[in-house]
Amino acid sequence: MPIYQLKGDHLAMARSFLGPATAKNAMLVTLLEHGTDYFWGDFDVNGRLKALAANEHNRWMLWHHVGNCADVDWQGIADVMIASGEPFYYKGPFKQWQPLHRIIGAERTFTRVSFVLCKLTETSAVERGTIAAVSGAIAANQVRQCTRAHLEELARFYEQAGSMRRSLAELGKIMDRQQRFYAVWEEGRIASAAFTEFEGDDFATIICVYTDPSKRRLGYSENCVHELTRTLWLDGKIAWLYWNNPAAGRIYHRLGYRPDGLWIRCNYDAVPQAGTPADQADIAGIKEG
């Protein structure tokens, strides 16, 4: 059967196909709550889903059962993705994307960044209270949850955060979705911050962990992530995060996070050109499970 856009009566099938919500499919689960308009499906002869692809503002997401990927119409899905002629990108589990990258990456130039996806599995660190910073213990009132009153300050803080930059409007929408923001204050100003994305009933992904460059190596990001992780754990939620900076990876390891797979972001140019195969992960020593 051809690849075609999902309709409203496919909603229950698509939700069942995605399975239980985790950090790995949370973006798709959340997008599906807004309907099927963003989704395309590959169906078998009996009308059952073999793969889902979703596009939100030129960000493609993909889900299929890796063990059954040989039966998926990868060329058909690739044709849907490149039909607009616009540049686009994918961010998600590495193995989910590999079959499509072999097709699209051979036709378009691309850039790629790999991330290690980690899950909190060792809880001894979060069971303890606040941890000490390099320069001494951070006072309890310096690590605290942000409210809407802090949005403008958070927006100013994230203006310097490069790829993690978020506008005031974006931060407001994230807070409207009941996501949690935590920050470390020094002398009345935010020195480090992080927040959750796609917080579900029993999990949450921590993103945008950022520290003012002049305040680094003081343990601020470690304390910020520790406190955010701890509040999630006390609420019965397992925290996930991803990194591509080995120094950050060591911090998260101390806090109890362990690798659970690879994520990848591939940015594809609009004009088809010869690309470079990218089937191997960039992060040495970490392999997809």
C-alpha cells in the first residue's frame, strides 16, 4: 500500500502503534494529541501500520518497530519527506532513522550531531539532599523552581545559550504545558537553568541545561539538574536527558544517569547533492542497544 496521510479514524491505531509513552517517543505521542494532520503512515496489505512519520515545522519524527524494518517502504517515506523541496531535519533515536538516512543522505548534503540518551537508573544521589558545589555548598534558596514571574529573566538568560536559545514566547508555551523550570541564582541573577519537556505520568525529559559561561566549573549545573531530577523522582517520575558533551556526560553519570541509546540530529539541505554516509555514531564508546 502507498504512504498516505493519516485521517481522524487512524488516531487510535497510531496511538496503539506508538506503545507506552517514554522519552523515546514522547514527541510523537504529544503531537498526536493534536490530531493526525502531521502524520503519514506506511500500511501493510491488511491496513495495519508498519511505520509512522510526522512533520512539524520541517522537523521530521519517525517511529517503527526496529525488528520489522525490512518490510517498511523506506523509499516511499523518503519521497514524502523531500517532496516539498525545503530543508528539514530529524531528531530522534539513532536506529529509527538509519534506514532513511541511507536514502536521503545519499542525495542531499547534511550536517549531523549525535547525542547519548540517558535514563536515571541509579537513585542514590537523588535520594540525598542538595550536593556541594566546587566552591562550597549552594544555599538551598539558590536552587529553586521558577514561576511565570521569572519568564522574562529566563528569556534573557537563554539569549546567550546558542542552540538552546528560547524566546519569551517559546518559554511561556512550555510553562503553559505544566513543564518544570529550575534555576540556580547567584547574587540575585540566574547563573544556571534547566527545564523539562514532554513530562508524562511517569517520566520526563530534562533539556536546555545551560550555565552562564562566567559561572562554570562551580557545580551549578550539577546542582540544578540534581534538584530537578530529585523533584521528579519524589513524584514517581523517571528522568531522561541527552548530551553530546563528555564533560556534561560525566556530571550526569555522577547523578545516576546511564546510557540508554543514541539520538541523532540530521539537518538536510534543500538542494539534492552528494552526501557522506553517516551510519556510525559520533560518540566514541557508546553503542545503540
